[in-house]
Amino acid sequence: MIVHGPSSSGTIGVHTGTFISDTKVDISSPQVVTSEKEPPIIKAHGSLMLIAWMTTGSLGMIIARYLKGVAKGKHYFGKDVWFLAHVSLMTLTVAATIIAFILAFSEVGGWSGGAHPVLGCIVMILAFFQPIAAMFRCGPHHHWRFLFNWSHALNAVAIKGLAVAAIFTGLSYFSTSEDSWLLKVMGGFVGWEATLYILLELHMRWKLNGEIKYIMISIFILMELLLLVLFFLGNIAFLVALLVGIGSS
């Protein structure tokens, strides 16, 4: 196990990089060694959690909050299209989270310590009970419905925030380069999502403004779809970059 970093005029700086060889090394003689790779199961764990909470989960939450009016009036199986899309995406998210959780514990075989497993367990617990609570919600016009709406939304925000923190701490295990590019890409990923969330929120409030009723509703729907496509394209670009980084670690 080697740590390394910069130096200047004989002064050693803070160590910024790490290297773990895949075999024993005789430090008394020069030799070529390769770095130890993360187990494939751990890579699968990281990839699933990344896809779940930075892509499918994000799309599911965006549809539920901002895109209810895109397919207004269209129903399948007695349910609105936005609701079916939301449920489908969030079901995939929870399923991927459960599988990733099982993979990690089956590989490690115990508690590894640190902040990452703590955050992961909290995300797993909250994500597991989110759909269960939704199945027992009261009707849309029930006088206590607002309690479910608020608790469901706040729990989703909490899960999202904790999942992002867990992903950052998890990527630190994969990122062994001096520039920590994986963490920087993840920072850009979060910034991209935050920017699109802000734009969608501003658009929703603009649409609800009574002073602009003369604008056709089709224009609003078109803008919502354009923002969704823009979000998806940027999301996929960041996602692929991180998945490549995880795969090569």
C-alpha cells in the first residue's frame, strides 16, 4: 500500500494519491506491478446505486412534481400516465437499491465501517418503506391527504440527499488518482441536476402565474418536455462517465 503526493524544494506536501498492488512487492528491487482492482460485485453495487439515485430516481421525482400535465387526460389501467411512469421508475429505483445492498453485504460479509455503510443503510431503510407507505395512502380528496403528500415528498428529498452523500463516499473508494476525477465528475453531475431542478421549478411557478394566462398551454408542455430531454441527455453523459470510471477502477 503506497501513498504519494507532491513535493517542492525538498518539502513533502500532503499525500493526494494512493496505490495498492495486486501482489506482494519486493521494495528492494525494481519491478513492474499493477494496481489491485475492486471486486466485480462491488463495482456492480456502485453502478446500481448510481443508476438508481442519479437517473431513474431523479426522473421519477421530476415526473411526479413537474410533468403531471404533459399527458393530461390520458389514462391506462385507470391511472394517469404520469402516475404510471412515476411508479415504474421508482419501483426500478427501489429494486436496484435492494439488489445493490445485498451485493455489497454478500461480498464484504460484515460491517466495513466508515460513513458509507451508515448512509447506505439509512437510504435502504427509507427507500424500502417509501412504497409501502404509498400503498396505504388515503384517497386524493381525503381531509388527511396533505399529511401523506408532505411526508412522501419530504422522505423522498431525504433519501435523495442521503443517497448523493453515500455515492460521494462510495466513489472515494474507487477514485485513487491524484486529481480525484470521479469525485469532480460527480460534483458536476449534482450541479447539473440542481440547475435543471431550479429551471423546472421556475417554469412551474411561471406557468401558475395568473398574469400570463394568454400563453397557450401547449407552449408550456413543449418547454417541460424540452427541459426533460435536456436533463436526460446531460444525465446520461455524466452517468456514462462515472460508470466507465467505476468499471476501470
